[in-house]
Amino acid sequence: MPRSSRHPRKVTTLLAGLGLLVTGAALQVATTATPAHAATPHRILFDDGHAEEAGNADWIISTGKPDPLSQDSSPSSETDWTGALSSWGVALQRTGDYSLKTATGALTYGGSSTTDLSNFDTLVLPEPNTLFTTAEKTAIMNFVKNGGGLFMISDHTGADRNNDGEDAVEILNDLMTNNSVDSTDPFGFSIDSLSVSSDHPSAVNDSTDPVLHGSFGTVSKSLIASGTTATLKPADNSGVKGLLYRTGYSGNTGAFFVTSTFGSGRVAFWGDSSPIDDGTGQSGNTLYDGWNDTGATNAALALNATAWLAGGTGSGGGGGSGTCTSAQLLGNNGFESGATTWSATSGVVTNSASQSARTGSYYAWLDGYGSATTDTLSQSVATIPSGCTTAALSFYLHVDTAETTTSTAYDTLKVQVLNSSGAVLGTLATYSNLNAASGYTQRSFSLAGYAGQTVTLKFTGTEGSTLQTSFVIDDTALNVS
């Protein structure tokens, strides 16, 4: 039944805009349909997209990018991979419990690239020397909030290796204080603008801490060879903890190695890049072997922290948790609260008598004007833990049309999955005037193939210039178990 442009659809309060950039509660589903299991290795992504090789820096695990195995598929010593972080990378690789990659471009979360954060458990930022973009900061913070691990490694203030006016202290503080997810001291610490020339910070006395006493050894000291420290703010985040302190410091000041939590994720900070430097790398770089410093236990600290950040069980995470509670995740799934929790074109959510709800009074009506029209309906939904094996989207659809063709789709309804930046990850289905039929038909899709990604569901109805087609939706659901 066509609707008159002189009698607009009755609608309750609508949310402004499409809401495609919602960064709060969002659907977490896996990039593969198979859920993570105990045999899945920890997935670690090392960043090399922010001038980590500028100047004398060589903060890479291998020149083989994105996959270090392309340089040597079975490294037996750190020299089999080239980079100042090769000792770290090879040590993880040789355990058989880790899958390592290097990101050389912009960091994303919820995209389709092989180095998208949704494919990893932990992100390592080894002294970045260019600012993260707004989109990258959103991606990193959401990754951690949804269960990922973040390893931030700084250097002393003024260590601007590419001479762009920004050093790692400023860049990492900017990530924590100037992002769209949570800029209110989310991790409970700030990085000090200091240049400490030398020290061997000592570990606190905590025999239960998994970073200080992990499977890779016991940590007693670290190394500062021109570095900085952090100031803790436990009132902002009670999970923040200093593990190693500059000589003469304790409590909330002078923390050289810090751990914290954010949302479902974990965070670690190290105040100098020298401890992870193994002294060997690409030709022309002046490096320092802090990894093997005899007065410190830097290797154990780096490796234990990596294991802790990744979850410590080898199960993988991709920014999600490992348990599952059966639930229906769509808010206001029958539209009976009007447009609440949905973002829609004006008039889409309605109780107009010109169409019929499947149940209740309200439904979503896209198009139906008989003129060139595009209507949209979208919702960001809650988190699916990685332990859930089923993520079933369903909705009831009724299509009626004035078109008489039996072969041409003049008017269409697309059902799509988008990431947090609004990019289309996949089109689940496209319906048209050719699907017209009496009554409602239930449509169902599995979203298990998107685990670990921040997802928005979007319906887009596009109508031609003549002869109406109405796409009517009711009783939606996203059931997980």
C-alpha cells in the first residue's frame, strides 16, 4: 500500500543520525566461524606503522612483514629474524604458543585486513613516533575495552626520532587522554615527561603477580638507558599497579613498569625501549643490547607480560571473553518502544494503520512512497563473548509492491553488517520488489563469522522514482548461545 507524502508516517522519538560510529556496547563476533579453543595460539600484533624504524630505532621483530615467518619459517636463534626486537619475537615463536604479525599501515578494529585488531589478542606499540589518528585511537581503545591486550613501550621525553615534533611520551599520553572512547584517565596512569639517564628499577615484592613470576622466569630488575616513568592514579582506575620502580620511588610515583585493566582488556606500560632492544638489527642502526643486560631480567619481563596480556591460557581472544551466556542482544527488538535503541530515517519506526505489525503495534516501514527514496534503519548491539558458538540474527519481513515486473528489481532492501567506522563488512541479503508476498516471512542469518569485530546492523531501502515498494520489518532478534 503506497503512503501519501501529504500524510507522513506517525513516529515516536527518533535517535539523531544513523549511529554508525557508536563506540559503546557493540556486537563482538569472530572473523572465522569457528570459536577459539585451547589449541589456538596467542595472536600478537607488533606495530610498525608509526615510525618505529625512524632514526636509530629498529623496533621490529623481523623484516618479513606482515608475517615474520616469510623471513625464516623456523627460527632457532634471534639472528634468523632481522630487527632489534627479534629476540622477543623468536623467543615467542619457539614456544609454539604464539602467532606473530607486523602491522605496517593504519590500525583498524572491525575491518577486513589480515592485520585488523579483531584478528589478535594483543597489540604491541614499541615506541611509536607519529601520532595515532582519531580513527586509530578509537580502534585501539575499543580493542582493549572489548578484551584485547595493549603493550605500550615509551622512551624518554624528547626522543623524537623522525623530527615531527612528537615523541612516544606525547603520543601515548595523547592516546589515553584524547580519544572518543574514554578520555577520563581510562588506564589510571599518565606518562611522565622525563629523561632518566640510567637506572636498574627494582620489582615490587609480590610473589603472586603473573608478570613478575610467570612461565618465562622471575623478574627482579629492569633497565633504564634514557627513559621515563609513570604516575599512577588509582582513584581513576583501581586496577592500576606499579610492578617495577625507579630507585628511590614507590607508590604512585616513579613507576617504570605498570599494568592495568580497561573494560575486559589488559594494559602494560614500560618506560624505555632499551630493555627490549637486543643489540642486533638492520645495517646502519646504533642499537643497545638491553635484552641480555646482566643486571636485569628484561627478557622474562617482556615475555611474561606478553603472556599475561594475551590472556595467559593460549585460547586466543580477539577482544572478546571466553565464556558465553545465552541471550537475545537486540534492544527494543519488536519496536514497541518506538525508535528507542534504533537509529532510523524519520518515520521509519511507526504504528501507522497503513501497514500491519506482525505483533504488537509498532514496526519498521522502509520506502513505500512511489518516488525516489532511501530509508535506513540501524542498531549497534551488545557483546558476544568468544565462547558463544551461535550468533543468529533473525527478523520478519513483509514486502508489498505496485511494480508489475517479474524480472527487474527496481526497489531494493539491503541487510548489511558494518564496522565501527561505517565500512561495510558484508551484505547478508538483498531483497526487492520481486520478493513481494502476502504476510511476513522470517529471515535468518549467522553472524558467527564476524567474531571479534565491532558491528552495526543496517537495513537500507532504496526506491525508484515510480511505483511504490514497501519493506516492512518486525520482531527482530540476535540470539547467542
